[in-house]
Amino acid sequence: MTLPISLEFFPPKTPEGVEKLRAVRQQLYALKPEFCSVTFGAGGSTQEGTLGTVRQILEEGLPGVPHLSCIGQTRQTIRERLASYKAAGIQRIVALRGDLPSGYGMGGEFRYASELVEFIRAETGSAFHISVAAYPEVHPQAKSPSADLEAFAAKVSAGANDGMTQYFFNVDAYFRYVDELKQRGIDIPIVPGIMPITNSSQLLRFSDACGAEVPRWIRLRLQSFGDDTASIKDFGADVVAHLCERLQAGGAPAFHFYTLNQGAPVLELIKRMG
């Protein structure tokens, strides 16, 4: 495994979850990740947990990177959040539009992630490295593939340093996306987001919700295993390790692993990749 890697966690909701995640991080630090990011709930619902987890990662000696979503937020709330990040020694942010909790209208002073990136740059200059989301299979709410590429270009123009993709299982979609961005003059790193396959019903539910395509052959094979979790994990590890090998051979700059706060699936993937 020669490419740089990063890891994504979500903030635990219980003291037991906090301790479990601490143990998982210690397992995964053996992989020497460049940084660990921590997600941010709909409408900022986990923001204190996000910052708390990022602080723990910083104390453990690694760059901790908070996700920051802007939908439903005011400029003042984002300004305060950026100040707290600087005070904590955070140097990198994943800047997202994000989702509002169900039942809320749009609200807030930001509509798009590009506006958040522009605001961060206006407020803090180059204090933060800014990563943004990228969608090789097209954002589920985009009007068209072209509109989605333009939305990404707007984030880059506003000052994004790199893109981290939604997870995918179609290698061609990733390379075509990178090529189409290059044709538009965009050559910042586009880091593939990698989702280990450990639970077929969870994966299919996630994928349907976020617009990630699970190819028919993978879907049918997973369904054929029923409740045989060992076979699901073995098949999933092979599929995703092969995906990573093809991405690495094709020139992907790094890997960003969506850990779902578990250590074993990522370690197994790295092992299968050699």
C-alpha cells in the first residue's frame, strides 16, 4: 500500500461509543493515516461531538479534520465555529453544504458549499486546507451531470484545495469524472472515497439514499448470501480491494476510507491489497 490514506469517523453518542472509537482509532493508526476527519450531523446536530472527537484525535498526535456544513447556518455561527477551530489548532476542514434535519425549511444564509468555501477564505485566508465533496456518479440533486461539474468548479474557484468523493464501485465513473474536470481546467487532487462492504442491507440502504450505484452483479451476489455475514465480508473485501488496486494503477492520488467507526474492515482491505 503506497498511496496516502485518510480515515473518516462519526462522533459517538454515548460514553461507551467514545471509548470504543478510541480503541478503533488506535488500531487504525498503524496504517499511518495523513489525517482523520469527523462528520457533522444534519443542520449541525452533532457539532459539539464533532469538535470533541477532533480534539481527541489532535491529542493523539494526528491532524483531526472536522466536517463543516453550512445549510441552516448564519455567517455569524460559521464565523464562531471557525474561531473555535483555529483556537483548537485545527488546520484543515471538509466544507459541505450538508442536509437540514427533516421537517425544516432551507433557512440560513448559505445555499451552496461554494458559498461556504468563499466565506472561509474571506474570513481566514489560507489558515485552513479546504476539502470539498465530489460526485463521480453525479450528485442526486443535481439538475444534470454538466450542472454537477459546474457546481464542483464553483467550489474550486472559491478556494477548495482538493475533492473527496462519494463512495462508488464503478472505477470508470471516477476516471471519467477526473477527465471531465481536467477538460474544464480543474486539476486539484480528487481523492476516491472508499466504503468497505460489511453489511449488505446497510450498504444498499445507504446507497439508495445518497445516489451511489451498487452494480447489479454486486447487489445480486450480496443478496444471495442472505444472513451469512462471513461470506458477505469476504466477498466485499475482495470487491473493494480490487477497486482500490485499479484506482491506484490508474493514478488516484490517495484513498479516503469511510470507516463507520470500525477498524477490522479497513485493516482487511489493506491486507488484501498487500
